[in-house]
Amino acid sequence: MRARLSSGEIITLAKDCTCPTHEGPHWLHEDALERAKASEALQSRDIFRHIFTERARLETKVWNMNRCGITELMPDEQDACQ
Ligand SMILES: [Zn+2]
């Protein structure tokens, strides 16, 4: 996954953990897991759990993006397939 920084520079986000199960930063991997949980809640028509999970996920995502100085995430085609 690539990202645009507040400076305008575009970088490739590096792996920052030793997990053998994913590429890229660990916080993005956790974001994908939470997105899957939110989607599952929606499919189960558990709207309250869906909203609660999505709200927490997005708050954490914005926090991590701010922490890293990221203004835009730019998924590659391969990111969309995962
Ligand atoms: Zn990891």
C-alpha cells in the first residue's frame, strides 16, 4: 500500500512487524480485520455492533494516519484483492 504524506510525498508503507501472515504495517492489517468484523455484523443485521465496530475502527485508523503524517491511503490493485 502506498500513502501520500502531509508533505505531498508518496511513499510505500513498510512492514513494521514480524507477522508471517500479512505485508505492510501491522495497524493496516488490524484495520482490515476490524473491517471484516464490521462487515460480518452487517451481514448478521446486527446494526448496533456494525456501527460500534466501524466507529472504533475509523477512530483508530485516523489516529494512526495522523501519527504517521498520512493524508491519503492509496491501495494497490493487489491490496484490493486481499
Ligand atoms: Zn503484523
